[in-house]
Amino acid sequence: MEKEKRNEVSVRVIQLNGITDKSSIAKESKQVETADATYTSENPLYDYDVLSNLYDENVYNARCINITSHAICGVGFKIERYDGKEANENDKEYKKLNEFINSHSDYTGHSFTETMVNFLTDWKIFGDAYLEGAMNNAGEIGELYHLKSYNTRLAIDTNKKIKNRFLKRIAFQKSGLKEVKFYPFTQPYINEKPGNFYFRLSNYSPKNTIYGVPDYISSLISMSLMRAGESYNLYFLQNYGMPHFAVIVENGKLTDEAFASLKNFLNTEFKGVQNAGKGIVLETGEGESIKIDIKELSQMPKDSFFRNLKLDSKDDIISSHGVPPRLVAVSSGNKLGDTTETAAQMKLFQEVIISPIQARVENFLNNIFKQGMKIENYKIKFDPFYIADPKDDADYYQKMIVSGVIDAEEARAELGYQPRKMKAEKSADVGNLVKQIIELKKALELELAE
């Protein structure tokens, strides 16, 4: 019996420097909800807490979203006429739209451009973005606010007998027992004016007919892999990943004094550069065939594993946004590249990614101005993010004109210039034309005489 007790294997876990296993750390914890409400009807396909955390945690995702949002709405805009004629600043509609935009900061605290950048940031993060419209005494939209997507949900207004579900879908926000509703800018809500209205820009989803999804949804796995790698490294630094080694005692048991000495050694003299190469002697006392062995339990994965994982995930994330890597401060192959390559990437980014979204947002806003403010002749147009070098344009159009693909007037039109005024014909050409007319007249007279 005594022998069985002496040979009994016991396990004692040593906590180094008071560090204990924590169920969550900053990287893994979810954000606290801004509204203490539970939305039960028509929830988004992807959890908004998850999407918001991906924006907070992943530097490449956040950088791409911020760059795209600013490139679309943050460069600037101008007020133009729908018919292409020159805008008249004294026109009643021009003044109305210009005053509406300039007065935006009076009731929101920031510029119209800043509101639109925040609006686009929401759209990039969640796939849906909202503006709130408040009516004035004239029955028109008098103020526009950014309605945050994070705590906004959609529901069907069951009190309205409208066949089209989309025309009776209301937006709402909850905070405790308080619920605020926003109504679509459609009939019969426009006439009834039950409250403020909402305008929504949504990204198409083949799986959900109610909510949109963000463009980067295809790179969620890459973001998860990158976060898992970073979390592993963080856990390893804080908790050594798992016990690095085990002290195995066979046919015996450490005395309390020996155990205390081992624990003290590991806490004070095992870690750090100055303690490298130090050893320890364990004395066990009496026993039969007592054997002490120290075995390594884990090995840190090779650095190249995490580096390659991060590089591959980073490329997937940036590609899902369509942003040139250099705008995210990323250079592949340790090469800076030449200015021609950079200019080509910027031009492609403008034409393929930015311009189509700018056109969509312009149409979204101009419809609000037209339907909600009765502005029929004027619209806003966002400035391009990238403007080509005039020298590059000159070389391109010169080649096109010389090759006969287009003529000079067509090139001027593409560049936004007015056509040249017709020049007077040279006197010699006019004289030749007169002679031809006289000869033609004589020929006709002779033919009639015959």
C-alpha cells in the first residue's frame, strides 16, 4: 500500500508570475452594443458586431474602407446642370441646392462632405447605409442626417395595406424601451408625415432580399486566419501558448521544499537574457529507483508560417476591395515600381472602382434633391479621385489622331473642351468654289439649249 502511494503520479500546475488563463482578451472580445435592444425581425445576414470588429481589428480592411470612402465622396464636388449648360449661380434652384449643402454644418456640426464620407464608410462596412431626412414647413426635405447602420434595422409596417413590401418597410432604432421609427420616402407616408424619413443605399446580396452585404465578404476567411495567427502569438507571449516543458518524477514525489525551490527558480531565474544557460538541481530525498526527467512539450511554429499566412491573407483582403496595394502602404516583391505603373493603377482604380460608385451615389443624392426638394435642373457631381497627367493625355491623343482613330474635334470633346469655331475659308479656296459654280452653270445652260 505504501509503495502504491509512493509511486502515485500527481500533477501540479505552476502559474508563473500570477498569469492565469483568461477566457478572453482584447482581440477576441466583442464590442459593447450601443443600443440595449434585441432586434427580432428581419435581421442582417451577417452579424453587425462581427463586421464592426473586422473594421476595428484588421488594419488592411480598415485602410481599404477609409481610402475608398474618401476617394468617392471626400475629394470634393460641384453643382452642375442636367442639360450640360453652364451653371448659373443666380438661378433659384442653384441657390437652393447650394444653400442646403452649405448650411449642413449648422445643424450637424460637420460638413456635408464629412457626412457623406461617414455614410460611405457605413456602406463599405455593412453593405447598407442610411440618411435621415427631416421635412420643413414647406413639405420638403429641409435637413439630412447620417443614420448609423450599426443600430438600424428594417421591419414591415403591418398597418399599411400596400402590396409592395419594399414600399412599406420602415427603419427603426431601439434603446431600452424607446423605439424610433423612420419611414420610406414614398406614398402614403409623404402625405401623412408620421415622422422623419430614411433613404437607403444597399449593396446587392444573392442570399438576402432585405439587407445588403459588404464587398469584402469573400475575404472573411482570410481575415479570420490573420486574426487567429495574431491571437496565437499574443496568447503565446502572455501564456507561453501551452506549458513549454514538464518535470516528470517517476517512482517518487517531489518534497514540498523541492517543489518550492523549483517554482521560485522558474519565477525568478528561468526567464530573461541574463538567465540564459542557467540550470537547477532537484533533490528528491529517499526513494526506490527515483527518476526525474524534463521533457519539452511544445515548439513554437516557424516564423515563416505566420509570415506567409499574413501575406496571403493580406493580398486576399486588399483584392476584395479592389484598392491598389500602394495606397495601403504595401509594396510587393520589395520593389517600389516606376511612376508609369503607379499612374496606371490609379487610373484603373478610378475608372473601375471609384467612378461607378460615384455615379451611383450621385444618382442616390440627386433623386433626394429632385423628389424631396423639387430641384429639377441642378445636380451634384463628385470630383474624380485621380486626375491623369496632362502630358500622358497629350501623348495618348496625339497617337490616336495620327493613327486616324479619332480626329482633333473628337479628342477635344473627350477632354471636355468646346469645339473650335469654324474658321473662314482661305480666299483661294473660295475663289475655286466660285469658278466651279460658274462652270456648272454654263454647262447646265448649254445642256438646256440643246
